[in-house]
Amino acid sequence: MSAKKLLIIGFVWPEPTSSAAGTRMIQLVDLFLTKGYQITFASAASKSDFSYDFSNTNVVEQEIKLNDESFNTFLKELNPDLVLFDRFMVEEQYGWRVQHECPNAFRLLDTEDLHCLRSARQQSDKKKQAIDLFSDTAKREIASILRCDLSLIISEVEIDILKTHFKIDPSLIYYLPFLENEITQEDAEKWFPYEDRADFIFIGNFLHEPNWNTVQILKTKIWPSLRKRLPNARLNIYGAYPSQKVLQLNNKTEKFLIKGRALDAKVIISKHRILLAPIQFGAGVKGKFIDAMHVGTPSVTTSIGAEAMKGDLDWNGFIEDDLDLFAGEAIKLYEDKNAWQIAQQNGIKIINQRYSAKYFADQFINEVEKLSSNLIAHRQNNFFGQILNHHTAQSTKYMSLWIEEKNKF
């Protein structure tokens, strides 16, 4: 029996050193590779110096174009068994072409996080009003979920929102968190001890608006209080793609230091005593906390920051939404070795009990293969999805064809 062919259509070429989204994608690639799939990764985006190097893997790279018939030709020749769309915008662009050329291919959407939730929270924070989930972004994203055979959701909170607010059938969505190696006793023994660590850290890709907002909160609301009470401590800000407005926040006198990209996030985080992340809006699960737990660095964050990450377990540090109290919790954790060590142990439990790949990897592949083998019945149970594929995809199709024709002149 020949190996199944998986086509991944990337919104960008993955950059695991730049963002959690890049890490997530490489985890999915590795999982399918271990299950024997032949993988082709395609993207219309340009590569950067930090794009993941697939040359040492069995993944075939394919550059594709937007609104171009050449993609249809490529699809016919590849004839994949499974197509994974990286975010709903990619499904909007290419989904109708996949449906047309490979109607029997299983269509899988990796949402990364719910964009409509992140956008709604950002607007709520900006306008200081109640969250409105039912936006145009939501209409697009939910339509994409309905058109696909299965959508990967990284957060249990988002699973609940999809079921409760948008009435999505549970058979169309699948909870798949980050797929992590467990933290062993041997791993923990290699961590820098409390006495050998100093300073605070924040890390996050600056192309992601919640991270930029968090740095502003740190600069104006948290750090002024913290540095008065801990005058020898520094706050080091790391993140890929810092703009000039980020770099201008660097202030050596205040020990608020903009460091830019971290080539190895875990190595950098491991040398700090505390990760600070007073996140005000966002969605999904935060890769910065996963990295911090892996290297024994406790954190202080908000309810939004820790959302859906700890389950019923204790956080690896403190969760505080009141910004006036946030600095106090950070100082308590920074100065209390016992509390700090307890927080470390909480992080081990969270990774090992909630993110261990062994709990999720095989079950996910089994679900995909079960639905793939019973695809007709599965799609018949999702009649609204069939309606959307018939009508919405047709309108997308003709808009794309119009752009394609226009581009010829």
C-alpha cells in the first residue's frame, strides 16, 4: 500500500524561531512524517532568512501563486489524499480549487487560533466596550470551518465558543494543543537554579498586535513600579520583527531593554528568573509560556494570557488581571525562592499532563483516517458545509478567476 500524500498550503513559510504559529506547523509536519505521509509544503509567500529548512527532511517544497491556474495543474499532478490549509485565509484562497480538482481529498483546516476571537477582544480593549464575536471576520472564519472536513482548534476555550456561540457540530472541530515532549527529571536537573538567574523577560513576535500592546503595558503600567522596588533588576524584551516604534522604547537608564530577535527562545528564557506577560487581548495558546515551562522559568500573566493552558492545575507562577497588583505578584515570585520553585513544579505538571504528544498524536491521526475512510457520510452530516461549498466557494471562485484574467494584461 502506497503512502498517503499530504499537501500543506502555508500562509507563510514556517518560522519556528519567530512565532508559536511556526512551531505549531513544524509539529504537525513532524507528526505526519512519523506516520508515513508523503508531504508537500506549498506557499505563495516569500521565504525569509528565518524560514524553516526542509532540506534535511522528506518534505517537498513547492512555490505557488495566488489567483493562478497553475495551482490547478499542480493539484492535478500531485493528487493529494489530504490537504491542510494553514489558517482560514488560505482556505478561502485555495479551497475552491482543491474542491474542483481533488473532490475526494480530505480538507483539514489548522486555525492556529480563532482570528475572530482575537480581533473581537482587540476591538473591545480598544473601544472599552463589550466583546462582539459576530463580526465579518467571524463570518469568514466560521464559513471556512464549515467548508472543511475537520478544523484543528488549539484551545479548549475556543472549542467551547465554537460549540456554544456559533453552534458548530462537534464532529467538525478537533482539540489539538501543542505536541510537546515531556519534561523529565533529567531535564529539570539541567535548569539554571534560582540563585544563578536574574532579571525579567518578555518575548513575542512583534508582527502580532497583542505582543506590541503587552510591551506598551509593561513600559507604562508595570515596569515603573517594579524597578522602584527592584532597582537592580532589568526587563529584557525579545521578539522577532521589532519595528522602529518598538526599538524606540529601549531605555538603558530605566533598564528597559529592547533586545530584538532571540535565535533560541528557550536558551534566552532559561537565564531569566521571571517571564512577565500582562496580555490584554488575544486568543489561542501562548507559545512563550510553553517555552518558559520547558526551561523552568515561572511567569506572571493575566487570565487572557493563561487562558485554556492550565486546565484544573495550578499556574507556574501567578495570574493577575489588576495591573496595579501585577507588579506586586511579580516581586513576590522574584524574591521568594520557595514560591518560585513551586511554580517551576507546576509548569512541569502542565506540560506533562496537558501537552504531552503521547496523549494526542495517535488519536488525532486515527480520527483523520477514520473520517477520511467515511468521507461521504461525514460530509452528508455537514449539509451547511455543502451549501457553503456550493455557493460561497463559487463566488470566491469567480472573484479569483476575474483577478486571474486581469493579471494577464
